[in-house]
Amino acid sequence: MLRTIIEKELRDIIGSTKFAVTFGVCALLIILAFYVGARNYQVSRVQHDAAVAENLRQMEGITDWMMVEHHVFMPPNPVSSLVTGISNDIGRNVEIHGRGELTAEDSRFNDDPIFAVFRFLDLDFIFQVILSLFAILFAYNAINGEKEQGTLRLAFANSIPKDTFILGKLIGSFLALALPLLIPILLGSLLLPLMGIPMDGNDWQKLALIILAGFLYFGVFLTLSTWVSTLTHRSANSFLLMLILWMFAVLIIPRTAVLLAGRAVDVLPVDEIATQKSRLMSQLWEEDRKTMKDFKPSTEDVQKVLDEFNRFMQDQAEERQKKMQALSGKLYEQRRNGQLQQQQLSFWLARLSPTAAFSLASMNLAGTSLSLKEHYMDAVKSYQQTYSNFFKEKTGGMLKSGGFIMRRMGGEENQPPPIDPTEIPAFEYRRPTIGASLGAAMGDLGLLTLFNLIFFAGAFVSFLKYDVR
Amino acid sequence: MTTPENTPETIQPMMATRNLSKRYEDGVLALDSLDLSVNPGQIYAMLGGNGAGKTTTINLFLNFIDPTEGEAIVDGIITHQEPLKAKAKIAYVSENVMLYPNFTALQNLDYFSHLGGKTSYSAEDYQKVLLRVGLQEEAHDKKLRSYSKGMRQKCGIAIAILKDAPAILLDEPTSGLDPKAGMEFINLLQDLRDEGKAILMSTHDIFRAKQVADIVGIMNAGKLVAEKQREELVGEDLEKLYVEYMTGYMDTAVQATDASVTVG
């Protein structure tokens, strides 16, 4: 009996013109999303390689390591091209100093602001907006549509248990709608190697999990629509109700959650941090200037005087840096704590919507969630230490940052040989492993499963009481 | 030769109601203490206007609603106690047969036959039945969305035949049929009766009821106000009788002393 209902559902949905049209549109958009993602990756890869080469090129001919301006760049990630998350909003380029704070600059949207206007057509958008509507379009009248059509009455003139019927409807409609979507997804996935996108095993697993999350999300709207169709007797009403629920889930709840969390938790503004730092810096400079007056060389040899002065300035700079770092660390920690609280609150509120749960899960899996910036900056800070050691080795213990160094210029015949930029240790950014990504997404995947179970149970219980006449 | 086992009094009715009543939540009494029975090989026609209780009776047999009092029984099974078991014994044709518009007649027949527990039919079996109900062969593979009401009605009847249930419920089955199709339908009903099916039919069509029914029950405001056997209708003007009961039941029928009329 169950099989009969599932088969009928498959045949009824797949044989309809509505399915042919909407599936065609969805398939096109999915393949387009893969293509656009692959193209974006290629563009980002070219930009990244060019930036790395330019970084080395601008060091050519430099004879003094103290003159080097070294940058590192975030390498593009194939999966993040498919689920962009915040990857285009954060800076990719960091100038590395031997010490001190590091700032990431030049985000993709900063370079090409036009893309920030409507954002990219990625898998996250396709699932969030298009496929949720696709699910609603086919399930809003799952039960009341059959009642209006008269087939429900005829079906229940037979010995069909209601639980078997609703189970068959749900399984059948899920299979009829979700399985065909695998075709464009597989075709799109095939595009990646064909377009030379280097997906490794980790990337494929992440992509598979993103698609799984997408299907769980799709299932949420399917079960919710079916439930709504058992609560109303007219399909027009259930369609209207589902559209309202969709608007709340996709558009209103996530935005309102961020707004409410922003109101509820105060975060120390960057401007305030900058003001406090600037104030301290002025104060420290003032103090250092007074100390500089007390500098008395122990010798009259010019080179030794310069060395002594440089050491003196270096010590002062380090002392200043320590104090600045102490204040900066305190302020940024305060800001970070506020942001974390705000973030947690907004995410918890947003998770009332399955759309937010899906979005967070897919971004965590793709490595483009809010933690991307932190992850990248942690890697850069770790590299800063390596670079600092290398730099000290090259400059005899001196670092370049925030102070000034005096040099005695010699004639051209005394010019030291140019530095070799390839000696600089390479920056390697390791993306989160599949285990780490899955760990971060597990809560939201569980939540999506829970939404499915709740809505399925709702549809099930409601249909047991449904008047089939 | 009549033996005590098979006299009309001893045959167990295939369909029966005992003191069957239904009062809806809004207080409307849709059916009031209905007692009727339909034996195998009998056609029972329920005549009555809108709101007379005919469809409510059918809904109670199909357990689409629960009775307030009494019971509907199919082959000895009380429908609201064992609905699935009871429905296995019933085939049903609604007033306005609506099937899946994206399916062909054959696909619709296949689906509903499977729901009815008949899984061994072949496409030829479906075609035979469709031809039997008067649906031309060229229409068998067409999608139902192109069908007229009459054609859909024929499909509905074919579904009921394929279920091969001992009891058949028909809710205004001839309402969408042209006179020729109506006549074919009557012949079909007679064939089914001859096969031993018990048929309970609600209808407005007095002419067809008189033509085919073994028993005619007249219903008004949820009550069975008159019940006549086929032989009692010979020479009787059923239309006149019907109008009389429908319009003047309170004034005339209660006072009727004619032994052949049962006042419900």
C-alpha cells in the first residue's frame, strides 16, 4: 500500500507540467551556481597568484631587509566559491610586520563593490530561496488539494490507514522532488574538475555534506507545507499561509535576530578603540620624546653612535609597543567578548528559522562562516611569528614597526647585494578539516533534522484527525 | 424451492443500518434513526432532496464520519468499529468522480485498484472493464484532464467494478450521464445485481430508481419516510408519491395507514 502511494506520488508530480517548468528553472540555476562558483574560483586564483608574484616582484632590487614590505594573501577555496558566506566581505591581504597588530584589507567586495549589491548566485542562495519555494509549490496542497480534487474521498473509500497515506505522500513527494535535483547537482559537480577546480577529498566531502544540509532544509519546507495543507481545507489558504511562513523564515527572522541582538548586547565600537589607542600613543610619544633628550652616546665613533641610537630607539619602540599591545589587547578582547555574545544571541534567535540553521550549517561546512576571519587571522598571526624570527635573523635582531631607524649611507661601491625574497618563509593557509567543519555544523544539521521531525509529526497527527470528505 | 435458510427473512443483509443517527457539531440532525437493509443481489435506491440524509448515510457506511447513535453494518462488520475491514467490502462511486488529471484512465484504474487491494490486474483487464462501462478504447490512454464529466463517471464506475466488492455505494451516479450512458449504466447495475452485489444508491432520478431498484426508500430531513418494494411500485406513480412525501410528509405521511409504507 505504501509503495502504491509513493509510486503514485512520484508519477503525479513528475508527470505534471508544473514540475517540468519549475524543475527546468531550478536545474538551470543549480548548474549556473556551480559554473559561477567555478569561474569565481578561477578569477580569485589568478588574482591571488598575481598578488603573490607582485609581492615578490616589488622586493626585487631591495638591498636592505628593513625596506621590505611583505604581504600575505588568503588563497581561494573551491568550496567557498560555491557557498560564499562572508568570504567576499573579509580582507584577504595582510601586510606582515615583525610585530604589532595585523589588519586584513582588500576584500572582494571592496575591490569590486558591484558584486556586493546583489551578491553572488551560489548554492546557499539556490537552496535558501529557490528550492524552498520549489518545495512549497508542490506540497502546499498535498492534502487539501486532493480533497478539493475529490481524490481523497475516493482513496479513503478503500481500506487505507491514514498514517500509511500521509507517510506515502511525504516520502513520494520528497523522492519526486529531491531525487531529480540530484541530476543538476551531479552535473554541476562534474563541471568543477572539467573547469580545473582542484577539489581534494576534503572538499568533496564538504560539498556532499552541504548538499545533505540542503536536502534536509528542502525536507523542512516539504513537511511544513504538508502540515499546513492538513490544517486548512482550501489550497489557496495554505498557499498564502506558506508564503507568509516562508517570508518569516527566509527574510524576517534572520534579520530581526541580528537587529535584536545588536540592541541587546553592546559592543565596543572600533572608533572608540582607535581613539583610546591614539590617546595612549600620543602620551607615549610625548614621554619618549622627553627620554630621547637624555640619550647620551658612550662614544664618539659615528657608526657606534648610530648603533647605540638605533638600539635605544628599538628599546623605546618595544616598550611602547608593549604598552600599546596591552591596551589594544584589553580593548579588542572587550570588543570580541561583546561580539561573541551578540553573535551567540543573534544566532540562537535566528535559529528559530530553518533558513538560518541551513545557512549557518552550509557556511560552517564551506569554511565561510564568521569564524573564517578568525581562522585566517590566527594563521596569519602564527605566520607573523615565523616571519619575525626570520626577519630578526636577517637584520641582526631588529624589527620593523612603528619606529624609525637611522642608517649611514655609503657610496655606490659599498652597496650590499640585493636581498633574495624567495628566502622569506612561505605563508600556507590550511583550511579547516572536514572533522572541524562537520563539528561546527553538527548543531545546525541536528536542528534541521529536528525541524523535519517536528513538522512531520505535526502533519501526521493533524492528518489523523483530518476530515477526508 | 424455498428453504428456511434462504428465505428473505433469514438472508443476512450485506448492508444495513440500525437506528443510525448523526447530529453534527452545529446541532443539525442530519440523520434520524435510520433502519434499512440491502441484501446481496438487491438494489436499494434512496430518493430525497438536498439535505435529506442520503450522502450522510453513505459517509457513515464509509466511516468518513462517526455516528451519534446506532450503527452502519457491512457484511456483519460495524463500520465505525472496524472501518478498514468494512471498507474492504465496499466499492464507492461519488456524484462527481474526480480522478488524477495528469493520469490516463488506465493509470487511474491501476492506482485505485491497488488501493482497493487488487494488485494482479493487467492492462487488458483494465481495458475490458473500461469497454464494459462504455468508455471508447481511444480514450483509455488519454489523460483525465481531457475527459468530460460523463467519461470520468464511467471511470469511477470501472474502479468500483474492479474492486469486486460485495457491497457497492453509489452517490448520485447518473448525474453526469447522457440518456444513452444512463441506460448503459442501468444495464450495468442490473448485471452487477445479477452477480450478487448489494447496491445502495442515492439519487434524485425517480425514473431510473423505479426502473432499476428492488427497494426505493424516500428520505426527508434525515428520516426514512417511506420504503417500497419493487412489486409495490407496479402501477404506482412514484413521482407523485415522492412529491407527496417530500412536501407533505408532516401532514399526510404520518397519518398514512397503508401497510406497505413504513414511516421512519
